[in-house]
Amino acid sequence: MSFEHSAKDIKLHGHTLKAKLMKGNGELNEDDFDLDRVIGNSHGKLVWNSGGFSDSAKDISIQQGGPGKPVVLRCWAGDGEGGHNYVELNLGEKIANKDGHFHYTN
């Protein structure tokens, strides 16, 4: 299950996702996850199973429409030709909460 349903205080610091994640016993655990480990930039598009997207991106942010709603990574990603494309990526597609810790699912 994607993490946003069991997370509070979701924030982005640079390219690191931070939140308080619910553990199986109901307690909250503060955890962080470096998005640069799993998200890359391919010609101005954000892609999973890669890395280092922040090296060629600017104005990196996240948005969540409310509790339990998708957490979307947004940025301007370099296209390799001097331009930037506005892109979004739903982080819940591949990032889950596993007993209070962020878990990347391939």
C-alpha cells in the first residue's frame, strides 16, 4: 500500500522525503527517504529505477491534496538540450510504508 494513507507531516527537504509513518502497533516513526536513489531524469521526464534526478532539476517540491491523497513530486526537469520540462510523479506508485519505514517497491 502506498505510504500516504499511513503518514503524517509529509515534507520534502531538498530531494529527501520525510514523514511520520504509522507502525503496525499504531505508533508513529519519523523516517526519511532519499528520492535521488530511485528517481532519475531521462530527457526531461522523471523515471523510476534510476537515480540522481535532482542534479538536473529545479524548483523541486511535493504536493498532497489532503490526508490520504496522492503525494506528487513536481519539478522542472532538464531536457538535455538546455530547456526544462514541468513534470509530476506520484510517489505512492513505488514508495510504501513498511512498519514505520519508507520502502521502495521495484
